[in-house]
Amino acid sequence: MPQRLTFMDNATAGANAVLRSLRWRAGERIVIADCKDYGPLLAFVRS
């Protein structure tokens, strides 16, 4: 399945690409374990 792999500039870009590709509906929630050390992901999830 190499055709389904890609390289990203960094982990933030990869996480954003995945989260933005999902179809979120009103009222849905995301559960994250702990990202106090990973501010960009926390900022995206809160937006």
C-alpha cells in the first residue's frame, strides 16, 4: 500500500491533515489523552 503513504513536513502538519480530512458533524466530540506538551494539536481540537 505505498500509494496510500505520504511524507509531511512535521507532526503538526500530519495531525492537521488527518483531522481536517474527517467529516465532523455538530455535536461530535474528540477524546484526547494528553497533549499538554503538544499545543498545536490542542489548539486545533479546541477550535
